[in-house]
Amino acid sequence: MKIDLGDLNAFVAVARARGFRDGARASGGSASGLSEAVRRLEAQLGVRLLNRTTRSVVPTEAGRHLLQRLGPALNEVEAAIDVVNGFRDRPAGVLRLNVPVSAARLVLPGIVPRFLAAYPDVQLEVITEESFVDVLATGCDAGIRYEERLEQDMIAVPIGPREQSFAAAAASSYLDRHGRPEHPRDLLGHACLRGRFASGTMTLWEFERDGEVVRVDPTGPLVVSAGGGTDLAIDAAIAGCGIIHLFEDWLRPHLERGALEPVLKPWWQHFSGPFLYYPGRRLVPAPLRAFVDFIKGIG
């Protein structure tokens, strides 16, 4: 029986992502194309591989066994192709990165244009994700995360600024009306503009001064999706709706032009910068290897 390798890859993408749309996003294909490929594979094998409902796609028992055996085999195929790619004068192929919106906004702009100029045969695909996902399950080669979010058994390479800080800020008009906080706990009496992660979590606002760490859980008139809704929260802060707590680098342009005023600056917490991370138990694809070497070179 001759099975098309593309159909097998389509099945793996859908089964790992638990959906045709997410599988298409991870593989760079289309949902309809993946659906047709899986139907073709099931017809050839004479067995159902996926149970499909309007809400989810779950592998059948046969599908789970096939996925378990196919994963390592397809990784070996990719590795074999990448060995051949190593004989090229310049690395080529697709490099998929899974990154938080903050990294896409604050870290990658200083890196990506120069990398693409240095490696014109590499196509870079950046997928922004605020939830903490398995980069392999999403079809990505590597991700960017902060140290406390790194998964075990991953290789981590520093990328971007090695120190960052969280800043609190508000419009002067708001502070003139409601007063300027002198201690982080004063924020409990202020309108605060917050972000919620896809998991539903709203993290505490954390401040630090002379070794003292203070965490507060303020309330306010606006909650936005972390990452995607951040610019809306900034606009609301500039309009005088309340106090915002965010990466200093993200707020700096507004602080420098006076649209926002620093709040509790002596308490701004500093932390180590992000890392590029990727699995250490498989051959590193040529595009990823080129990217790692590039960020090490400019670091």
C-alpha cells in the first residue's frame, strides 16, 4: 500500500493540534486541505483515525497508535532532509517561532530584519501566543519565554535585552484628580487597568524595593486580553481612565513624550530578559540553527 507522506503529515498536524484550524495554522496549510488529506488517508487505510465533532477533533484508538508511531518516524524524515540542507551554501526553509506578544513587539523588531537580510532563503513565521503551549505540539521549531516559564529538557539561549522591568504609569490628569500613590498598597484605592491571560488568570502586580516584595491585586474599570488588548489599555491610561502596569519598554514612548507619568518608580521590579528555547533531544533544523547562531553573534 502506497501512502502519501503529505497525508501522514496532515494527520499528525490535526491530531496534535486537536483541530483542523489549529492544525492548519501549525502546518502552514489550509483546514480544508488537511480535512481532505485525512479523509483520503482513512479511506486508504480502511479505518477511522479521528473522531470529529463540532467542538473538537480527537484521535480514535487506531489514530492514537498511528500518531505514537508516526511522530518519531516523521522527525527522522525531517532530520534526514535537514542533513541534505546542510550542504547548501545558505540555510533554507521555514522557521516557526511561538512567542508572546510582548516579545513580538519588544524583542524581535531589533532582530528579525537583520536576520532576514542575512538569510534570504529562510522564511520566518512568528505565531503570537499568550498561553504556555508545547512548541512541538503547535508545529513550531522554537519559542520565546521568560526563565520561570521555560519547560524542562529545553535548550535556552538568551535573546533580546538581558534586563527588563515592569513599570506603573498613569495620565497626569488622572493623578491630579485621584492622587499619586506612595506605596504599592495604595493602588487598592485606585482604578487600575488590567490584563487577563487566555487561561483566565490575572496575575498580581508585583513591586520590589530594597529587598521588600509587595504583591497587590487591584481592581478597575477595564480588563483586556493580555497581549492583544494591551494597546487598548494603554490608550485608556493615556485618556485618564486609570493606572497601568506593563513592561517599561512598552510604555517608554508614552513616558518620554509626557502622555503618561511614572507611578511608584522606586518600586519598579527588574527581572532577567527572555530566552529562545527549543527541544534538545532532536536534530536542530538548519533555519533554527542559523537563527540561534545569529542571536548569539549579536548578543
